[in-house]
Amino acid sequence: MSQGEEKYLVLCVDRDDDLGTKAKVESPVIGREQALAAATKLALADPEEADANAIFAAVKKYDELTREKTQCEVAVVCGEVNRGFEADRRVRKQVASVLAGSSYSGVVLVSDGGEDEQVMPIIQGMKPIVSVQRVAVKHSQTVEETYQILGRYLRMLIFDPHYSKYALGVPGLIFILAGILTVAGRGFEAALATLLIIGGAFLVRGFGVDRTVAGLLQRGPTGYIRLFSMIGAVIAVIAGIDAGYVAMTGDPHWSAVVADPTQILVYGGTLIGRLLGGGLNLVWAGIAIYATGALLSHVARESIRWRRDSYVLVMLAMLYFPVRTFSDFLVNGTTEATFFLISYILLGLVAVFVLTITLYPRVRTRASTDNE
């Protein structure tokens, strides 16, 4: 076929069939006058409809090609209101019907963007698309795409179990508890429960606690050991902080600081010593539980990381007495406490030095051997 014999189809696609539902026009619409009449009916039925502007743009494109002595025809095809598979199938049938009426070299697609351009692969499979003209109506394209994105995310939040448990489950739990507590006349407890649930959900999702727990459970027995040790460690540390706070507030100097905050400069050291001394045992126990769980898990998996956990336990034991002595020093400030504090610090430095020069070369050699 020579250049002068080429003929093109100027095609406008209305995938959601606004032309049929609003203007009651049967599709496909073939020919300039028929397309112009259809666009006019649709514009009168809904002046804000973007598809009417797309049909007018198709007619204009047909006129431009005709003035350039290019053989062409204009047509409008429609899909279904619910879009999806049925809409695409109907568009394909109507495009095939239009193409069967004449021999076309290619298709000039006129679209208002949005979902109408999703049918491009369908048309491309029947005739090559030689040009695409997008009709950018001032309000339609951006608003339509925005609604599409919002609708997609709303459906995801409602129907996707991965997101619905946070988008619907957590608010539902909050509303139920708040409602029960409010009916029972406990407004303060309702507000407190709401804050705790929201804070807990943010904490779990923000730090990936749910993913960490799921990953641990997939490891089998070693994962259960780690999970148990983590929970036990958290409970022990929280209990230790509470015990330290109770010890600090039970000190006689606490009331003086509360009455006059400037007294913190005088009694601050004593109160910090009470806080450290009161919670030291439980906090150290929590850290030791976590390190022991990691050690057992790595030993069961025959991982070399058990050595790191052993070092953590050794360092934890070495630091206990210096921290305990430091707490006594802050509370009492006696010469004996000062002597023990300095002694423990020096012994700790010596022990760390010995461990470093004896164990580090072995670990480094073992790591080099594993890498090879």
C-alpha cells in the first residue's frame, strides 16, 4: 500500500460507557456527524463529563487529518459501566467491528487519559497505534487519577488482611473498649486504654515487632528460645526500672527535691544511686536472660555467634560489681566505697585487656578461615 493509499482510524474509547449510560447512544459510533452528535448529547447530559471533550477532540483530529489530505475515519467505541474484563471484551468486539468496515493502516487513539488508555494493548493487538493524543481537560485527568488512587488504597485497607487488621481491627478494638468503659462511667480509663492501644500499635508496627516475632517462630525451637528470652528480658528490665523508681522515691531526700527542684543539685547523686541500686539486679538479670537465650539459640544452630554472646555474659558479670559499687558511692560517698570503686574499675580494665590480647587473635583467625 503506497503512502497516498494509507487510511487511518481516529478512535476514541469510552471504557466505562458514559456515552451509553448518560446520553443513551448506542456504540460503536462511526462517522464525523454521528460522533459530533453523540458528543453533543453527552455534553448536554453531563457538561462536566471528560469523555465528551475526548470525542470532540477526536472529531477535531479527524478534521485536521482531512485538511492534510490524509484518508481517515473517526469512530467511538464503548465498554461497560463496571469496567474490568467485560468492558475490555466489549471494546475489543467493537474495535474489530469498526476495523472490519474498511482497510486501515493504523489507529490514531484519542483519550482523556485515566482508565481509557488501559485498552491500548487490546487495540495494538489488532492494528498498530501510530499516534496517541491525550486530551488534558483542566479538571478531569488529575481528579480522575486521584480518585482512582484513593479508591485503590481504600479497597486495600478494607479487603487486604495484611492492612485491614491495622486500619479496621485496631480502631474497632479502641471503639469497643472506649464504649464499654464510657458506659461504665470510667472516662479516664477509656482515654488511657485508647492511648495505650494506639501507642502499642505504633510501637509494634514502627519497630517491626510483629515481623520479628513471625520470623522467630519460623525458626522452630531456636526461635522459641529467642522469643521466650526476649519476653523474659523485657519483663525483667521493666520490673527493674520500677524497682529502682520505688527505691528512689522512697528515699527521704525525694520529698525535698519534689518540694524544691533546685535541691536536685544537692541530693541528685543520692537519688541516682538509689535508682541504680534498686533496679540493678533485675535489669542485669534481664540482659543476662536475653544474652543466654541468644547463646543457646546460636549453640543449637551451630553458629559461631555464640562466642559473642559469651563475651556479653562475661562483660555483664565483670560490670556488675563496679556499677553496684558506683551506686553505693553515690548514696554513701564513704572512703571505703571510693576504694572499692577504683579497685573494681582497675580490675575490669585489666580483665578486658587480658581478654582482648588472648581471645581476639583466635576469633580473627577463625573468621579468616571461615571466609576462605
